[in-house]
Amino acid sequence: MNPTLPDPLIQIFQVGTVTLAGPGLSGFIARVEARLQGRRGPRILQPYYDIAKLFRKEALAPTDASGFFLMAPFVAFACYLTIPLLIPVLTSYGLPLGYMGDILGGGFLLALASFAIATAAAETGSPYAQLGSSRSKTFGAITEPVVLFVVFAVALLTGTDLPYALAATVRSGAGQIVRPAHLLAAAAFFLVILYETGRIPVETHNGTNEFGMIEEARSFEYSGPYLAILRWGSSMKQMIFYVLLINVFLAPWGLASNGSLVAVVLAVLALLGKAAVVGVGVAVIDNSFAKLRLFKITQLVAAAFLLAVLAVFTLYLGGG
């Protein structure tokens, strides 16, 4: 017997998949990186243990911090919970809330989450947290136009910027993937993912504290459950970017075409498998390149911006 799940329940499954699989994906990438370096490495489930341990610890806050400092992790977490409602995580067809926002709306939610964390870090008075906040907003001023240009290219390709529509266009034929404009936009988006998830060559994601850190520096003054929410949200953000890359740009196959339980379960397994493949690629990049100097990070982000602009020009010139 293969029961059919109602669409609202599938949407809950989409949010639950991103929420629960995010820490596991981070643990898998850390494990692969350790193996590439000849180390045994942490367990794949280690991020879950770390988050659970932080939830049991005491929470402290700087004396000069306002209530927004304590509210920011929950604002960011709420943004990350909303985005899976808008993107094709498990199904190839739009769910009831799947069309209430487009890629640009999802980008705004990601920007709001980043703004909340950066603002909270800036008011702590901690040098490391303030440096991380300032640098994230400085480089974000370049990455956000990249996302806008990628969305613009997507709109030209499909006539809409809805994630489900773009995924359907890519699935319509293998030739859609190798279109120059599509490949350029996907490459630009991948470079944005490297920056947004704090991976080399941008920063040392799991290294010691140092002045070059950006993503990790913003959470220095958090502890206990608030730090747990931040780390959980960070892993969810990474999972969201991977879902956009594989289920919208590169490989939107394996999604459930109906609401049957078997199809949904197979879609979950397919998503985890594709995310693992991307994670291995990111781990290889982590171990193949030295970390860029801080002032050269803009060159990486500028390269993504130029790729996005080139994708738009390619469409206009008729080669897309």
C-alpha cells in the first residue's frame, strides 16, 4: 500500500528535511575533509551532539547588548525555516505556499538573516565580532548584486524567477543544462555559495580563531542555546544553498512528481545523495586551495559578479 500524503504535510517534510539534514551535511563535509588530509576526523553526527550540548549550557550575553542581541538568532532561524517553503526541496510541482515568493524573495530572507546576525554582532563591543560583522556587510555589498544578476538571468531564461519554473525548464531537456548562459549563472551562484558558507578560499571554516574569519567571528559573543540556534541555522543556510544549486540549477531530477509516500521518501534520499556529491566537491576545494588574503576576497566575489553579468550579456547576444 502506498498512501498519498497531503500537500501541507509534504511542505512540512520539506522544512523538516532541510532542518534535520543541515547539521549532518556539515558533519559529512568535515569527515571528507579529514579523510583527504589523512586524518580520522570527527563523526558525521558530531554537529548534532555539539548542538545538543550547547542547548544544555548556560547562556550569557554582553552587558551592553540590547534585547535584539538575544532575538537575532531566532530571527535568522525563522528566515531559514521559511525559505524551504518556496523552493523545490522534494517535489517537482509547486506546493500550496510554493508560489508565495520567488528566488528574489528568498534572497531577501537570506539577506535579512545575515543582517540580523551582523547587527547583533556589531553591538556587542567585541573586536572579533565587530570585525566579522563589518567584513560580512562589506563583501555582502558585492555578493548581493551577484544574486540579483543571477535572478535576472533566470528570469530571462524562463520568463519568470520562480524556482519551480526554472527547475521545470532544466528538466525539459539535457540541452538546457549546457546552455552557456545557464552554465555561467550556475558558476556564479557556486562562487557565491563558497563565500556565503564560509569555505576556503574565503576563510578557514573550522580553524582556530583568527582575524581573517568572517562567518564564524559574528557568533563569538553567543553561548548556550543562542549559539546552538546560530550553528544550527548556519548549517541550514548551507543546505538551502545546496538545494538551490542542485534542485534548481544543475540536477532537478529525483523529485517527487506526486504525493505518494514512496515518491517522497525517494526524493529525500535523492536530495541527500546529490547534496553529498556537492559536499565532496566543496571538500576537495577546501583542501586544494590556500585561503585568500582578506583584500583578495573581493576578487573572488567580483569574479562571480562578472560571470553573472556575462550570463546576461550572453542571453542578449543570442548565445544563451
